[in-house]
Amino acid sequence: MHALVADLVLPGDASMYVMSAMETSRELIRHSYYRYEFATVAVMHSLFALEHVLAERLAVDNPLQDLIERATDAGLIAAELAAELDRSRLLRDKLTQGAVTSAALGPARAIDMVRAVFDAVSLLLRPPSEAEAAAADMSGAQPVERLVRLWEEHRRALFPASFRGVDIEGVELILLDADVAGLVQRELNGGLDNGGIAILWACIADLDKIVPLINEEYCASYFTRLRTMAKLAAARYTPAAAT
């Protein structure tokens, strides 16, 4: 177990709270050889550090799911990494709700999830560049610019071949992809009517449900980007949707 956690290096510029949480999560994995349940607890404990660093970096005190999405939108962490972090967050929520037990993970999977937290914390502790500061600004024209950039990326990306015809929790992935793509294109070409807005919010609800459940890396990245696009497209309709 010592060799497996050797690359989980603590960032030297972290606060004492973050260092303590990350070191504890690493040691829990090391000792999961003796107590299997420690692997799951290690992932849960690592999220203390992640949530703390995200809240400080983004200067908001929001739920972890929202913090991960904001960091992804701002370009602070990649979509693939965000998807892995969200899977850890979902596991934590299930554990809190009593839907799973502390024996939910084995050491190998726990190491991957804790490593993702270590990678994210290291990235988030880097000094923000001017580009990141601009990306973190959620006002003005920035959401439109991000939406255009993500739409161009998405148009060039191939749909995950092994997920054609697959549904998750009753949501057929290829149809969801087509619906969101069409709505984003309509938004960029002039805007959505009330019917389009309602469909977009329904798609966002489906994406929030299925993204944390996708275990394949490329597919998770693909649909994480799709969810980000959907939320950027919906940003200016939030007040209308809430009434």
C-alpha cells in the first residue's frame, strides 16, 4: 500500500486545514489494507480539502456540486477531472443518505478518486492568471464567449461510440445530446422561445442526474461539457425559469 500512495504528494502551499485533510485521506488509504472501509472514508475526507480550496478560490460558499461546476466553467479544472470529482461527491451524498455503506469502494478505486482530489487541489492552489480571473467573472459577455468556445469543441468531438443506444436512469444519452446541441445552436443563433427554455431546463435536470453516474472517462468528459454548455445557454433565462 505504501507504493500505491507514493505519488499522492501534499502541496506545500496549502493551509494547515487542507494539508491535514489530505494527509489524513492518504493515510486512510494506506491503512485500508488492514481495514477495508477506510478506503471509502479516505475519499470522503479528501472532499473536505477540495471543498475548502474551491470555496476560497471562487470566493463563494456554495454546495460542492456547484463549486465543481463553477471551477470547470472558469477553466480552472478540466472536464475529465471535474467528472471524477463529481463521482466522489455523489458517493459522499449516497453515504450521507444511507444509500451505500463505508464498504462501497476498494482501495484501488479509492486511490484513483483521492488522486483526482490531490490533482485538483494542486491546480487550484496555483496563482490565478489574468485569463483565469476573466474566466471566473460570471457577468457580462463571458458566458456567451465560453458557450461559443465549448460549442466549437463539441461539434468536433465524436459521440462516445460504446454509449450509442445506452440509457442511464431512463435517460437515453444520444437523444439528450441531440436535444442539447439543437437548443444551444438555437440560442447562439438568436435565442430560445418559452418552449425551448422549458426543454433546456429539463435537459439540465437529466444531465445533473446522469453525469455523476458515467464511469467511462471520455463519455464523462463529453457529457460534462454538454452540461456546462446547457447551463451557459440557460444562464440568461434563470429568472424566467424560477417564476
